[in-house]
Amino acid sequence: MSILGERFFKTSNAIYSYGLGCRELAVYGYLRSRAGSKDYCWPSMQTIAAACGCSSTTARKAVDELERRGFIRRVPTYATDRKGRRRQCNNTYYLLDLPPLPGPQDKLTYHEEGRENTGDRGTIGAPIEAQRSGFDGERRSSGTSDFSPVRAEMSGVELATTKAG
């Protein structure tokens, strides 16, 4: 299987840092591949949908989201037929420079807990959400469950008890 005659396109790895969904990533990748070395292309919505394995409605929503977030600019294209009637053709999609990356406020916050006063190992390096749920960042392989009533209470899980008769 030779790939020497294949065509390739480049896109920035930063595209994965914007929180796009799989349909938006697929449509963006397809538009990028159709544009090649240019910064524009004009595939039909049906062509985009078929290439991305989704419906035309889903492809349209993905294009709307990409345009709303500043990845592409869609320009309607019109043609005149032989009788002089004007009709819309495929849109032209201009691929824009990637928008600025999300700021640092979107990252998880880590902190140490219980280390100063108690001498306890605490939950060093565990995210705050994990600390609230009682997860301490370690996996145990002893085969026994470490799900205790205290942890259940901390995580909001109700325990059901049954009497063995």
C-alpha cells in the first residue's frame, strides 16, 4: 500500500485545544483538505455531509458553529442561468486564521490538602473535583473494595443495606 501518490493537508495541532465537537472537527478537516494550499473552497453541503459521514442537517450545524466561532467565513455564491434568473450555488468557505486560544482560567486548579497540620499524605496533586469526591489519586489492587460509607457520604452516593437472613 503506497502513499506516495496520496494528497495531504496540514492543519495546526492547536485545533484540538478549542473544544470543538467531533462533527465540527470532521467538517473543518474536510474543508481544510478541499482548500489545499488555498484558503478557500466551495463544496456543496451534500458533499460535505457525505465526506464526513453525517446528514446535511448535521453538516450545516457544524458549519454554522465553525462560522460562529471564527474558524471559517461563509460567503453565498450566485450564478445566472441562460434565462437570466439568479440562483444560489455552493457557498464559498474561507478558512480563517485560528482564533486566540482559551485563557488559563479554563484549566484545572490543583492544590495540596491536609499536609501542613496533620502530617497526613493528603491528596497531593489531585484535582479539586476528585478531592471533593474522596478520590485520593491512587489505585488499589488488593482485590477488596475501598468504597466505605464515609467515601459514599462524601461523594453523595446512598448505600443500600440488606440483612442476610
